[in-house]
Amino acid sequence: MQPTPPFQAPPFGQRPNASGHPVGAVFLGFFASVIVSLLYSGLILATWKDQSVTMANTLYLGHALLNGAIVGWLVGLVGHRSTGAHIWGAVIAALGTFFGYTNSIVLVFADSDGGGAVWDLVRYEPFWPAKLWWTDGTTDKVDWFSPLGLVLAAAAAWGLAYLIGSRRRQA
């Protein structure tokens, strides 16, 4: 009898386990998205009195791209080739873009009308920030910059995660 080798090679056709930490990548992307969204909300709160509609839309789309780029970069770096991590990174970037906008609406509302008005808003119209995100606020027509921001954030996150993750070597 011949001794067995100290390790067995994987059978033909099976890929080795992917390297990286997909769960850690998703959590890291989530925390980065929260930080970017908070910074965006703070920027809007600081400058809302001096903004035009064009500047507000530009800041929103810039926030979407930045959020997606940072989340995608981190997910690709940590999650490597994990498709699940790439998909969840795109979802997290889109949610971060949405909540960054809606939280900034609440902060601006609190700054202009006071904390009591925010409490009334929470009690009587809790989805008003989301409605304002979807519409233009004056004529209740759909504001197409809002879904465009979500698409930009998701595409940037998934694209960067895929590009960076695919360049990582397999373990």
C-alpha cells in the first residue's frame, strides 16, 4: 500500500472556496453608507437656505455616486468575488442614498419649524419625507432624480465591487 498524500486535490470541475469575508464586507459597507449618509444630511442641513433646485439635485446625485463608490470599493476589497456581497452592497448603497435624503428632509424641517413640528410629523404623517423624496414637493409630480439616484448608487456599488473583487486572487 502507498501512503496517502497529506492533502487531497479538489476533484475536477470544482472551484476552491472563494476567499474574502462576504458578511464582513456587507457590514463594513453598511457602516460606511451610514457615515456618508450622515455627512450628506449634515451638508444639506448646513446649506439648505442657500440651495437652488439644481444644486439640491446635483448634491443628491453626487451623494448617490459617492455612497455607491465607497460601498462598492469596500465590498470589493473585503468580499472579493462573492456575488452575494456585491448584490447586498448595491442594495445598501441605494438604501443609504434614500435614507440620507429623507433624513435631511426631517433635519431641515426641524431646523425651520422646531422639534415640536417634527413630533407632529411623526404622529400624523410619518411617510411625508418618503413622499417628498418621490415627488417634487409642490405639484406632486414624480421627481425622476430620486429613482435615478438609487440606480446610480446601486450601479456604482455593484460595478466597483465587481471590478475590485474580480482582480483579487482566489484562495
